Amino acid sequence: MKTFDVALSDIEAARSRIAGRVRRTPSFESREVTARIGRRTVLKMEALQIAGSFKVRGVFNKVLSLSEAERRKGLVTVSGGNHAIALSRVAGTLGMKALVLMPKVTPRFNIDLTKTFGAEVELCDDAAEAFAKAEAYAADGMLFIHPYDDPAIIAGHGTLGLEFLEDAPDLTHVFVSIGGGGFMSGTAAALKAKRPDIAVYGVETSGAPTMTEALKANAPVTIRATSIARTLGAPFATERTLAAAKEFLKEIRLVEDEPVVADLVWLLQSEKVLCEPAAACVLTAAAEIAPSLPKDAVIGLVLCGSNVALEDLDHWCRTILHG
């Protein structure tokens, strides 16, 4: 079994490298969430990040680590969600060519936003075909940027953990969503390196249990996600992210789509921030677990992204909440 290979020093170096390229998103105590779940709660508003999610942290760190010769090759990646949008934004900012391979089921909102930032998009039948084509493009000379299984990507994501602890040094329990596991790995590595006593909870939806299934099998396994939380629907975890889950997580909580949509709407109404399901799910999980935590617990919720089409939100409300 692979050991986790991203250290605090890598995350601190990433922070210096991407300084001025990404937003230092705000963290604040939420009276509304605190009152609702009965424990003091601090929100990390990564939904306000450039390009709508945490993903620019890792992509900027990766690309800025490349040599000029590597950058001239052009970038290729596989993603139907936030990584695609972030890679397009970063490549456009740095004047680089980028190709994103997307499954045909990718929402039109994500495709259009990726194109708007300047990347070329090629649609594939599914994620498996997309990864195969990415390998072919890499063999022909492009540079493949893995959406989550890359130490530089993970270290960039870990910069969020450093910020969160600086803003809320008394955190005791932090909830982070999991797709392929890169974001969880970096954030948890930073939190646990700085504060080993912090309990970190991973959150997945029952229709996208990528890391849950990997932990059961003690190895990465391929899943076919069915959750409306599409940005959590990575087809597999990796040896690296599985190692991080084993090392850092207290547990993974699976939540259902329906309460996640309800919490997405609740956050919009209560905190005036639009979150995607992959962000709202941490509130759903925290509300379930909070009653079992000490009264003086300080809960941190990482609201990781906001790339959701209003048409999708309207559809979920009509079919899931009121259907």
C-alpha cells in the first residue's frame, strides 16, 4: 500500500508559490448554523474562490511548478466539473493551451464555463474513455494534469487548511467533502500537521461513495456515480488519496441527495451564499454528527465550491424536494 507523500513543507511552499494568484477566502462564525446544529460553527467560504471552487489552488501550484518547456507542451486533463473550470481559468491566465476531456453527461453549465475561460473541450462517452484519451494525448506530447492524484495539486489544496486554522485556531472538528480525494488529502494533511488533535470528517453522498468503497476494499475501486453532487462523482480514488483517508480521517459520513439539496437552499437563504451540492453536503453531515460531539466543540465546515446552474437548482427543488 502506498504511503501518503505530501508533507507540510510542500503545502507551505505551495502557499508561497500561489500567493497573489488565488483569493484568501473568508472564514467566519455562523450564528445561523451554530443555532441549528447546537455547536459553535465556523464556515470557510471557498465557494467565493476564483473560478468558483478550491480547484484553482492546486492547479496554479502545479502549473507554476512546471518548467517553461513543459508549459509549452499544452495541458490536457479529464474533468466534468470544477477541475475543468479551474484548469481553463489558470491556463487562460498564464497564456497556455488547454484541452479538457469531458464525459458526455457533463452539465452544459460546466462545458460553457470551461470554454468561456479559453480551454478546448472534447466530449467522451464516459470517464474511462476520457482517461484513455488523455493518456494518448500525453503520449503525443501534451502534459496530463491529473484532477486529483498529483502531489502538487494536493499541496495546493492544502493551503486552504493553513488559512482555516489561522482564522479559527480553536477548531476541533472539520468536515470536508470527498470526490477523488485530492482536496480532502491536502486539507486534512495541513490541518493534522498543524493540529494533530483535530478530528477531520470526510463527506460523500450515497450515490458517489468513491472513498467509502475504496476503504471497504482496501484498494481503489471503480464506481459509477448516481448522485446529483456531480463534482463528487470521481470514478475512483487512488492509492495516494486512499492512504490519506486512512491516515487523517476520523470517519466518512454518507449523506443522501435530498437533505443535501435542502441544505443548499437553506445556506442560500441563511448565509446568502450559493453552494453546489458538494459543498452543502458538509452541513448535512455535521448536523447529523454534532449532537454526539462535546458541547464545547468548534466545528469547521469547508464550503468548497459554487459552480451550480440555477436551472439545476430549480430542477432539484421541484423533483427532489417537492416531487
